[in-house]
Amino acid sequence: MAIRTTAVLALSALAALLGAACETGHGPVAPLVASPVLYVQHSPGWQLIDWTGKAEGRIGSDHVGIPYQSPDGSRLAWQPQGDWQVVDLQGKLLSHLDLSRSRSIAWADDSSGLCVVRGLTDNQPPGAGPYVLDFVSATSGKSKAITPFTIGMGPDIAACSAMSGRAVIVSASGYKDPKTMQLVITFGDLRVIDLKTGAVAFSQAFPVGSRSSEVSWVAVSHDGTIAALQTQAGTGIVDLTSGRVVRTLGALVPWSFSWDNARLAADGGSTQNRGEIVNISTGKLLWTDSVAGRATQGAIPEPGASDLMLFTTSGGLSDLVVVSAGGADHIIARNVFSAQVGPCPSCSAL
């Protein structure tokens, strides 16, 4: 539980610094770079490194907060001096973003823009209530309303896929247990929204009121077609088109699906506290972190490829561990602080 809390706090710190934080098909889509890049802090500014560990230059300064990069790293949303901007790999300004009243934001999986959940009024507090889902173009900064919705807990975007035309919104709340001083998270529901029509393509309400059956962690694939739902009984892999449970796994904290949805990166859970990668079709472990005392803080998939990157720590900053589909691993960076690199489904509970 302590490891999970460390991971939660690491993600929440990034989200908090982003702020209280799809005209799909509009404007050019950023092409995938030869090798996706990740931004890590390198004062002054941010160092770009690709998935092999090769340095690809630096951009920015110490005055842009914590940037939020698109999945392939070709675009970056940051906030120099209070003005939200989107820039490219060289730091060239592409657009200005209006993120007023935003409660949750997430990059589209093709880097074309961002899904944004906004409160309907300037002074609307976070939590249950009416919201609207927008899509903001990365190249023009123009926002298109997708659909209004009302939700019973704080909303977060778990996936924003221009590729599949689906956005996944989950709701969550949390509190600190006075006995253990650990954060307890409960998810209320999950809904899949068609980005073209705004219609709800799928929805599922989760049980609330008993810790034995409540959903305490959620991970959703980049295309919004499958989800991993953690309860005390284990983690179920759910098809978000039918609601069918396609695989039940043991006690683990799900972090990220590979881009092809074939593997799941996870934390081994409160009894193991180690990074793992599971083959979803067989339920078998493909890779287990063999470094003693090292915990997983999160993971992301390589866009358009099969590798997964795990953010691991032995108590300091993160080591970036890339694991191939075959289970081979290598560290591409040590002791780094990275930009935000993915949606945060639990941030409304933090």
C-alpha cells in the first residue's frame, strides 16, 4: 500500500502542477517521429531523449511548469508565465490553449489535440456535477464541444483517442485513512464517449460502499477499447465495447497497456511491490523487475510499437526502464524527473 501511495502522489504532483487540470479531424496530424521521445528535466529546460536513450536536444526553460507531452513527444503543452501553449520538438509555438475551467486534460493518441473536461461555470468546485467534454486542436487552439454530461464523482479523462474516435471518462473520489494515513481511492463509473457524435457508446457503474467490491484503480488502453479494473479480488480486463471480462489477473495495480493492447504493465501489488508485465491473452508474466527494493511509479506504451516504458524508483527520482515484447529490458535514463506523459484517471481523488 505504501508503494501504491508513492505512485499516486507522483502522478498527482504532475497533475496538480498542470492546473485544475476533439474537433477531431481538423488540422494536420503530427507524424510519428522516427523514435518517440520523452522530456526530462535538465536545467535550464527539458532534455529530449528517444526510446533508445539517445539525446535529441533541449528546449524551454525553468519557467514553464511541468510540461505535458503528446504520446510520441512531437508536441508539448506547457505554461510559460500563465499562458498555455503548444510547441513542437524545437520549441516552435503552434498554438495558444484556453484551458479555463478545465478539470482534466489528456492528449489525443495521434497528437492532434487534447480532450478537455471543463466545469460549466468559472467557480464550479471540483467533484460531482455538470461538465462538458471538449476537443482542442493542437495547431489552431480552437475548441469544439463534444458533449455535456453530469457525473456523481470528480471526472478524469482516462483515454483520448482520435484514432478510434473514443474518449473514456472515469469518476473517482478519495480520502486519507486516519489509521494508516494512506490514500483510499474509489472509482464511481466509466463511460466511453463517441468523439464524433458525443453519444455514450458504453457505460458501467461500479459498486460503492464496500471496499471488498469497490474499484480502486483503473487503466485504459490508448484507443479506449479495453480497461483494467482493480478490486480486492484481483484485476479484471474488460472489453469496453461489450462489457465482457476477457481476463482475470491476480493482485496487481494496473498502469498501462502496450500500444497493441497485448500486454499490461503493472505494480505487483501490496505484497510484491515490483514492476511486472503480463501477457493478457495468457495471463502469464512476461517480465518481472529483478532489482530488489525498486518500485514502479507508472508506465507508458511506445506509440505504434510494442515496447513499454516503466518509471521505477529506489527512493529518489525515476529510472526509465524499457521492456520489449519479448521481455528484454534496458535502462535508457537514470535519476530523472520527466514531463507528464499520460492521462491521470485518479487525479480527481487526489
